[in-house]
Amino acid sequence: MRVLICDDHTLVRAGLRRLLEAFEGVEVVAEAANGDEAVARARLHLPDVILLDLSMPGRGGFEALDELRQVVPQSAVVIMSMHDDPMHVRAALARGACGFIVKEGAPAELEIAVRAAASGRTFLSPQVSAPQLHGARSRNGAVSGKGDVDALPPRQRQILTALGAGRTTKQIAADLGISIKTVETHRARIMEALGCRNAIELLREAVREHDRAAPNHRAH
């Protein structure tokens, strides 16, 4: 998998490169410090996945995303951000991004995000997924799952049910007595195990599982 990194901070790019190249089968083919460089280097290298910072000087991430979708439509774009504003997430997905991860997330999120994007699936960091839980419930009414939830380990079932109750990552970590990053990693593994094509499918499954478990389990 060939990856292009676009971030205006040199140290951030260096850290991402080191992390990405530690993943099996991943090669960083180029780096860019702004939107213009991202478009030019994507056109030159035709990467499988582009990691694109949302906040950059000059041309912003959304403008760069729009042009990248036209110039290299075969390249999947994963947005990186310091912020978890749901409006930014929805805007990124509407413009064709294949994922949205926050920079403070667990390393496992980065790996799953780029592999999901390369295979045509969508991954969202847990921090940006939680605010959409109730939105998914109200828009879709009754929801149905697509994976074998019963095959998940007990801890992941607990986390999935808590997500369905609208609990945040921080709240789930406190409820279960584990770290936030552990919750985030479990959440990423759940999405992978259920074969969800995007985060909204996972959220629908979480709501369904919570409703199913409601008579015997209530998240606190």
C-alpha cells in the first residue's frame, strides 16, 4: 500500500512516516506540507491512500480534498485533524473522504483507517463517531446489524452496547476501568470484526445491540 502524507508540521510528518512504515506492506511514497503540494505529489505518485491534514496554511484541507477527488479519484483520502467537530466529519465524508481520524487517537486507529480506505471502506475515530450515534438512530429508525455480534469477545460486546447507549469513549473507559486508548483500540477491532463498510454501519449495529440487551443490561 502506497501512502502520501500531507501535514504542515515537519515533526508530525516524520512521526507519521515512522509509524506507517512499521505497518506491514505500507510504503510512504511522498510527503506534502500544504494543499498545493498534496495535489501535485498525488498526481505524480498516484498513492493508494492520502493522509490529509484538515488545517493547513493557504489552501485548506477541504479545498485540497475537493481537488484530489478530481485529480486522483482512484486514491482514497483519510482526513486527519486535531478536532472532533461532527460538522467537519460530515463535510469530509460528503466531499468524498474515506475516513476521519483525530491526531490524539491510538496508533491502531491509523493502521485500520488506511487499510480500510485502501479496501474501499470507511473508518472514523471513536471520538468523532460517538456524537453520530443518536443521529443515526433518529434518521434510520429501526436498525439492523450485518455482522456476528455474538462472536465478539465479552469485553467488545460490552463496549458495543455502551456505544449504542450513547456513551463516549471517556465514559466507557471510566465505566470499565480501562484506558481511553484501550477502548479506542477495541472499538477499531469491533468495526473490523463485524466487516462494517463504514462507521455509520457500526453505529447502527451498536444501537441495535443496545436495544437488544436493554432488558438485561443498562449502561450506567
